[in-house]
Amino acid sequence: MSELDTLQHTLLSDIVAAADEAAIEAVRVSALGKKGSISELLKTLGTMTPEERQTRGAAINALKTVVGDAIAARKSELKDQAINARLARETVDISLPVRSSPAERGRIHPISQIIDEITAIFADMGFSIAEGPDIETDYYNFTALNFPEGHPAREMHDTFFFSPDEKGERKVLRTHTSPVQIRTMEAQKPPIRIIIPGKTYRQDSDATHSPMFHQVEGLVVDTKSNVANMRWILEEFCKAFFEVDNVTMRFRPSFFPFTEPSFEVDIQCDRSSGPIVKFGEGTDWMEILGCGMVHPNVLRAGGLDPDVYQGFAWGMGLDRIAMLKYGMPDLRNFFDADVRWMSHYGFRPLDMPTLFGGLSA
């Protein structure tokens, strides 16, 4: 066997033995690369006589062609094998359930849902939303709302106080959303029809109380507003919110520094089904909100003349009415960020509450 035959046999064996594309590339470089075995033979053609070049040169070129074709064929074969292996490795089992999209898995928190529901109801009555800061001055949180300095009514709210500033004044985390009423009256002339959803803060924590909780208040100010108007608004709200045809309400005299007269409002219900309270039926009563005619001192603090204007206001806990409507037994779960709880009590993000489509559909 000649030298060329031996080299051809060796290279073809290496080509067949190449197991992947990297291996076949190594064989190509060793044979046809700049310093490959066949390339080195081709460099000797210049030193041959014309007669030797015709015979040996032809044989070397033939060897180059055979090895090159073999490398190309093996490379194509290995490439196909690699593709088939990847397809087998990355096979998708179409019988498995498709993972739902984030829009399908995500849930709206019940408090956000309740705010949207209340907004839909009162917007239909011509109310707008008003907002204010969570950190308030003593003036807006107490004094302007008819809580004089040293008044025992200030003790009704377990307040979070900040350290005194350079002027000796102590700001507070607002204990109710009522300061927004004063800010609105200062900035807007009557008629005023607003609702004020937002966070409030008091030092209290148990199954039905949280240091941070949510309230919504309503305020109407004009020249003719009265208790009858307030009662109608609250009855219509309760019918729409609890999604019942009729409600029976009773107003009990109470005391709030910022309203006079003041009332606690109870709604007739049925508590026989455990945590689920049914409204519009039964013989039980449940307190759901407080309300009253705006105190003349509060109107004056807002820059309005109580001899010309009068108004009424009401307030309720959003967390509390969410628990009542949807049968949630513990307020603390609202703030635990438990995905399982959210999956059970949360709402689909694309199902927006509307009066015609249903608030909690």
C-alpha cells in the first residue's frame, strides 16, 4: 500500500469515527487545514518535475477531493443527527395543560374591588373622587373638624403622632379621611359632591381592626341639602352595593364632633348563615356606617358660611363592608399577602364592576 493510500485510509477512518460536529471539524483541520497532512503534500508540488507533477500531483488532488467529499457528507450527517437529538430533547407534550397567562392568574385585591364598586355607584349619582395626604397636620385632622385642643373626643382616635418639628408641631398619620372634606371646601365652591376613599391609621389590632385600614367618606354641600337627601343616597348605595332589591335602614342618634345631628346607621339583615350576612331580609340589625349634617364649625373651617350653605357627610370602613359582603372572617388576612387567600377571595382583573353588568360579577 502506497503512502497516499495509507493516508487516505487513516483519514477516512477518522471521518467515520467523528461523533459530533466538533470532531469532524478537527479532522478537517488536520487534513485540509493550513498545516494539514494533505495541505503539506500539496506544498511539495512545486519541487517536482513536470513528469512527477502529472502523476503524483494528480494523485494528491484526487486524495484531497475524496477526503473533502467524505468530510462534507459526514458533517451533513452529524448536523442532521444534532437537530434530531435537539428535537427529541425539546419535545413539547401537547397533552399537558397550557399554563395560564398572567392576566388569567392574577387577582384584584378585595379592597381595590370594593373601591371600584363604590366608585361606580356614586359616580352614577354624580359624585367625584377626592384625595388627600396620609400625613396630616393636627389642624386638618382634628381642629378644623371641631375637635378643640384638649377636647375628650380626640381620645376617640388612638393616633400615631410624629416627633415635633422645629416649630414644636406634631404631624399625625390621619385617623380618618375627613381632613379631605376641609381641603375640598377650601379649594372648591359649592355645590360639592365627593367621595373620599383612602388609608387611615389608628393604634388598634385584632381580628376586626388593623393599625392601617381603609375608609370611604362622602360629602355633599349646597344650599338645600338635608337629612332626607342623605337617607335616600345611603339607601340607594346599600341596595346597589349589596346587590339587593330592597333594604331596611334605621338611624340612631349618636355623636360625632364634625356633624350635628349625628346618626349611626343600621341595616336589616339575616346572620343565620354564619360569616355570610344576607341583607334585605331577616330580623337582625347591623351597624354599617356613621353620618350626619355637617357641623357649622366645620363649614366655617372650610371657608363657607353656614347661614348660606349646609351639607351632610357619612363614612364607613371599606375593610368592614368587604368582610360583610364577601364573608371574610378575619381582617388580618387582608394584609398577609397570602397568594392562596388572594386566589380564593380575589377578583379577575378584566371583570370591571359596573352597575349594568354587576358589581361583583
